[in-house]
Amino acid sequence: MENGVSVDDFPPPGKLDRPSASGIAISLPPIAAPVALWWFALDRDDDEAAALAQALSRDEMARAQRFGTERLRWRWIVGRATLRLLLAQALDVEPSAVDLVRGRRGRPQLATPTLDFNVSHTCGMALVGIAATPQAGLRIGVDVEHGGRRVNADGLSRKFLTAREQSALAPLSADERRQGFLRLWTCKEAMSKATGDALAAPFRHLEVSRSDGLALAAGPAPYLPADWALHAVNMPGGFLATVAVWHPNLIADAMGP
């Protein structure tokens, strides 16, 4: 299968230090309206994790019990509870009033989509993007990876990148090719999460340009360049992240007549 690999399957780097921050999440500098970004650790002490678990519904706690290891279970609880609290803050409601459902291919969304959001996690950290100023039809996707991940960039590039993207990476050093692949992957993964296609997205046909910032240069519907904006996120701790904003009218309006 063309899209049978996720970067989540790649081996992580060594142990990463938990960032120092007060509260449940760090608010990152905004990259573009209307997306607010939040960054937080999934590994918490027992008391803090148990307190966060109080924000979850009965069904969510039952789902958590199905995880195979205690570490994965508590990471999911912390991630889901923190997401619920951030959405409650954005919606100005109680956390219990945030009605989360599974959309296309399991993409989490609100039962009544008054705003859009997306989540990505790696190496015990999580990134949440929330479209704080909702507009009809707007969808966002976020993806984060650690810049130190060791991957077979050349092999994965042949599988997931277009010929032009591969040619752009070819003259670079091995480490530059690795980092270049990771950046392109975050772009493609973020777009696939915005649409809900996930690993069924046509990655080899999505061409991303890095020549003047990030931009989708070519792709089949619904990955039409005029409908997308890609934004690199200034991340702490050596992480790489990209936010994809998908909204035909929004992008057209921003470009002007």
C-alpha cells in the first residue's frame, strides 16, 4: 500500500526533557489567524494526571482502559483531558459540555462544528491547534515531529515525495535531506489530517514547495493549491511542526482580487 507508513512508526530520539511551564499547556506564538496553538507534555505526575482525568466522560475513561500499557493509557488520558479543557476555554463552556465525536477515519471533532481543531503528538509531547475564529467550512491539520529523528530519508522520499521534491533534496547533505524530508512530511501529514484522509491521502501526488516559505504547489482535489495555506511553527526543543489551513474562500479572500 502506498501510504502504509506513518512517521509515528519511526524510532524516536533519546529521552527529551519536559518543558518548564505553568498551567496545563504552553500557548505558542500565533502563526496565522485564526489558529491558536497549544503545546504540552503527556507525561505528568500521578496526582496531576488523576486530576486531569476528572475532565473525561465515562465513555472516554472506558476507552482509556483498552490501551495495552499503563504509560499509553495515562498519556491518552492526559492528552484527551487537556484537549477537552482547551476546547472548553475556547468555547467558554464547562469541560463536560464539550461534545467530542469521531469524524471521518476517526478524526476528532465537535458534534456541532462551531470551530475546528486538530491534535498531533510525538515523543511524549502534544500539539493542539484550534481555529479560534471559526469560519464556515474551515478545517485545520497539525503535525509535529522531532528534528532529531533518524529516518531513512532517501527510501521514504522515494515512497512519499514527488519527483520534483526528491530532486530538490538530492544535492543536500544526508542530514539536510533527513530534515528536509521531515519538514515535507509534516506538511503532507497536516493536510491529510485536515481532510480526514489520514494515511489514505495521495502523498506522492502532493507537491510542497519550500523555495519561498511553505506552499502546496500541486495536488489532486481536494488538495488544490489555491485552497490551502501551510505554516511552519516556531517550536521549542528541536521539534518541527506544520499547520495546514484548508478553506477555499478564506484563502481566496486573503489573496485579494
